[in-house]
Amino acid sequence: MREDLLQELVEDYTTGKQQSLMQMRKGKLTKEEFLKETAAHIAMYYELAPAQRKRLLDAFERYIFGYSRLSALIDDKTVSDIRVVSHDNIRIKRKGRRMGAGTAFSSPEEYRQFIDYIATRNQVNISNLNAIQRFTDNESHPDFILRFTLSMPLVNTYNEPYLCIRKVPRSFPQMKELIGQGMLDKGTAELLVRRFREGSTLICGGNSSGKTTLLNALKETLPDDMAVLVAQQADELTTRFHPDMMFLHSLVGAGEKQVNYGLEEISIAGLTMDVDFFIIGEVKGAEALYLLNAAYTGQLCAATIHAPSADRAPDKLVDYAMYKSRYSRDELMKMMDCFRTLVFMERYHVKEIFECCGWDQDRRDLVYEKIYGREEI
């Protein structure tokens, strides 16, 4: 089947027939009804033999219900991240290592058409007023939730969109599986599970270090009679077994009049919902103050935060808390002693675990004792 025919048909549906795509996305058209309509469109506007029309429809179905040239990468369970730097430069992260994807779009035009298509499919506006977009597809793939970050040429130095896709497994590993994968040993797992239930926990590390994976597994060990609330920017934390776990995610409006619920707003709301355990998927801003206040009043809490080392994590959380706080830095640092356990992740391994022993007034700093790992803070 000729590649140009598929691209022409895709363009038909991303320009003149967007309404059909939107109706299918909203459930107003079934997949069967949508493909029947497409078959009629091909028969009317494309002068092809019946066998050619069938091949074009099959290719279009794979394109629309998958992700075109990225579909194989999305299906690949060893690939965690996909970065499209340009139409002919696609990079992936496979088992923690970055490398070329071994595939590419045929031209800048095909790549831009693909960008227009995924924007339409996910009901995202990519006009000049919305040149940077973050969105999530939690419906199209049986194994992964897909988290997209898209920036358009308006804000890029080069004249092609940048597209980053983070694949979040739906069936995340449990503690037993993490032991088998070598993230930690059995004794360390038992230590973390016990401490997770006894006091607040902060998990830190760099990008793709395993922070969210560990937090996802730890929260599944909480007893069924604990009410748990999870606030997160993207749907990375889910549950496989726990019966009393609620999840809130942020909603950032693209236009001036659109609604906006950031992590700060949903954290405030969440703390009024009668919970025993409060989790923030990843601390990135002023929501840190509400997390810190909750933990300081005795609420069990947990969160992840980006930090290059264990000793920088409390400082980073306090920096975020100061965005909205009237407390002094020293007062906020004193409050940090309610996070009794600090875990540092590196390359998908638990590298260090520290116990907070309180505030040293003379040093004006928190005191930590290492309970797992080699290097000292």
C-alpha cells in the first residue's frame, strides 16, 4: 500500500473530518461505526480496487487506534520513555539506557501530521496560545498509561515539535517483584514497609531513578482499613488491590478562562477528606507546604521529590514550601523532622535510607542517622 495514500487519508480526518474523530473519542461513535464511515469515505474519494481499499482501511485502523510509527515502541515493555527530537531523530530509554529507536518519520510533513493527529485524538489545543502542552492518554493502551509533553516550534529553537512520552505501567511491580528485580533485598524491603506504616516517608532521587515505582509498591502494603488519598500531577500512581484509596490529579487550563486545579488546590481539598494516609506523587511547588503541615500535625504522609542527593531533599521540599509560607526557613526545616524516613534512589536501586533524629539547635540543621547504605550524608 502506498504511504502517501495513508497520509492523505489521515489528513482528511485531522482537518476536514475532525468531528468524527472527536465523536469516537467521546464514545458517541463505536469503533465499528467509525471504521464503517471511513470505508465509505475511501470508496467515495479514492479510486482504488476493493483489495487496495481494504489494505488502506487496515493501515488507517492501525494508525488511528495505535500511535503510527511509535506504536511498536509503545508496545515494547522494555522501553520506558520515547523522545522525538525531530522527524528523523527518535530516542528511547530502554532499561534505563538512552539509545536510538531504530525508526523515524519519513518527512517533517508526516511528523507534523502525526502531531496534529495526537492533539485531535487527545482533545488538546496546540495553537500559538498553547504551544506547550502536557496531557495523558489512559485509555488507548492495555498495558500503559501514556504521559505526553509536547512543545511546538513557536517556543523551540528548531522548526519541528518536540514530543516526549513517558510510559507508566498499569500493572506496576509489588515489593516482592522489586526484590526479584534487584531494587532492594528482602531485609531492606521489610524495613521500609515497617517504617512506611509508622511515620512519614520522603523518597528522593533523580529522573527515572525508581522513586515512583517504589512508592507505588509501598502504598500497596498499607492495611485495608486505612483510608488513603493520592494527589498527583499525572496518573502515575494507581492501585491494584487496596479497597480504600482515592486518586486526584491536577488539571491545568490552557486558556485564560479555563478551570485550573494544580497540586496545591487538590492537596488543600484532599486534606479535608478524612484520610489516614496522604500521598503526593511528586512534590513540585507550593503543595509542599500542605504536605509538610499535614505531616507535622501527625498525619501519615509520603511523597517523592527530585534531588541529586539525600541531604538535598529536605532543603528542596522546604524551598517549595516557602513559595506560600509565612514561616521562616528554620521553622520549616524544624517541621521536616516529622518525615522520619528518607530514602535515596539511584538507577532503580535503593541506595541509602536515613532516619531523622530531630533538629540540632546549635547546628540549625536536621540530624540524620544512616540505617542503610554506605556513604555518609
